[in-house]
Amino acid sequence: MVAKHGACMMRRFIEGLKEPIVLSHHPLCGRFDNHVFEIKGRKVCRGCITAYPVAIISLIIILIFRPFSYDILFISSVVAFIINLGRFLIKRNVATDIIFNSLLGISLAAVVTSALTAPPEMRTIIAAIAVFTFIAFNLFKGYRMFSTCRSCPHSSQFPDCSVKSNEMDDINKIDSLTSIED
């Protein structure tokens, strides 16, 4: 019975991966084409496909070699995260996004390792700071994404909107003109 239930859950999980937004978690319209890679016809979030593997590899390396104490790791995670915030201050491209997302992965690995190796009285504090920062950062990025969606002339059709890349040029021209007029 348990094996049958497990097989059913696995089948649902695999079927769920066929949904277009699951691997991307960005609306699949042309406004977010610069947020995704296309792999075998599937859109995959560029940030996730960069940050999480870098975090896992960094975590393994840090746990194996233990190059720094927990406090140095925590400070390093904060510094890497602050540098990562520079993404909101510069004009980005694929290369800079990969660099920023890699920094985010390294920051995540450093703070997780810091929490795991800290003295017991510090673990909860470090973990709480990390979780709060993770939630706040993702809420901010989600707010920016939904603001972009709401400003789109096709937003009433969400999630079935389908702005194509060539239409995006026209929308961006309109957006830039209206921001100049304001």
C-alpha cells in the first residue's frame, strides 16, 4: 500500500513538471524571457539553475575542507549577499546575472554552513537571520515581478497572456515614453 502511494506521488510530481511555470516560476510571456534559459524546450529559471547548484557545490566544498570558522563564514555570507544586491543598481546581462546568482549561491552555502557549525547558542540566531533574509529577498523579487505583470497591457489575460519578444520592444518603448512624460 505504501509503495503504491509513493509511486502515485512520484507520478504526480513528474506530471507536475510538465506544467510550464513549475521549472521557471516566472510568467512565461515575453516580458520575462531574460529571466529564463530554455533547455530542451522547457523554460527554466536562470537564477535557480545557477544559484542552487553553486550553493550545493559550495556547501560540499566548505563542509569537506572546513576552510573557515562559523563566524568568518557568516560574515562572508553577509558580504556576498550585499555585493549581490548590486544587481538592482546596474544594467545587467546574462553574464552579470550568472555572477550575481553565483554570489547568491555562495552566500547561501556560507550561511548554511555557518549555522551548522556554530556553537549551539548561535545556531538559532544565524538560522533566523538567514531565513528572514531569504524570505524578504524573495518577497521583494516577487513584488517586482508582479509589478511588471500589472503594468503590462495584457495583464488581464494572466496567466494565459502571451506577449512575444517582438511585442516586448513595442511595450518597452511605450513604457519608456510614459516614464519620460511622468
